[in-house]
Amino acid sequence: MFNQEKRTITTERLMLRPFELADAKRVSDLCNNYNVYKSTLTLPYPYPVECAIAWIEAHEENFINNIHYEFAITDKSSNELCGAIGLTNKQAHRNGEVGYWIGEEYWGKGYATEATKAIVAFAFSEKHYHKVFARHFASNPASGRVMQKCGMVKEGILLQHIYKENKYDDLIHYGIINKEG
């Protein structure tokens, strides 16, 4: 459920909220992990706190200008930060791409699925998108399972589309269309 005033989305276990500069150290700690880095498209490695600060500082303007919506994924009861989820806004096409990362210590708990379902609902009910899409590396099938659990369908594979870590990887596209819009 989206709270417009606070810009938060609540789910059964999670609170998706705007990042704060106070989160920068935790973001750096979670992202400064090779296993997180290797499954993301643009995350640098190593990931110093200065990168986290610069990234967080861009969020407010992007949100206000309807360019990109970035949320901290936090445990609703403890407020512990465990990852991030973002949604781009491609206004001309009424769609957007969802992207996420979860700190390795939180993998396998269903947080990515729960957060992605919430962000898809936000895209459809609050932003009135026609479609939401996501991509994952073929070497990261767990991310594809998240997309499937959220109702997305595989739309295609871009063969050897990404060059990372001195090798090529396929990029697999998923999408979901708003049945009510």
C-alpha cells in the first residue's frame, strides 16, 4: 500500500521507503560484496561510501521529476535495510523497468519477490503504467524466478548481450502488462 505523503510502500513484512543519507554506510556495506556486484548491471565494485552518497543524493530530484523511483527495502519490524528496488518511468511508452538488489545475507527470504510485487502494484495503480519489465543475467536464474513469481513472463533473450568479468552473458527479459489499464 502506497502512502503518498511519506512516499512509502508497505507489504506484509517490508517497508519500501526513500533512502536517506544516513543509509549510505549500510548501502556501501551491502553493495561492497562481489556476489551482489556480479549479478547487477551497473553497480561498481568495490563500492565506497562516496558512491552510495552520490547515488542517494540523486533520488529526490528523480522522484519529483517522475524519472525514476528508488526505494530502500527495509524490514517493517526492525527497520533494517536489506536492499533496494527502483522503477524507471518511460512516460512516452507508459512503462518502466524494475531493478533490485538484495544484500547477500538476506537472500532466499523472499524479500526481492515481495518488494517486486509491491513495486509492480505501485506502477500500475499509482503511476498508471501499461507495462512493467525487468531483465536478469542468465547466470543469475534466481532473479528470473523472482520475476516469474511476480507474474512476469519471459519475453526474450539477448544472446551474449553483456560483457562483464571478462565473459559474455545473456540478458533475459521479462514483462507484465496491466490487465486493468
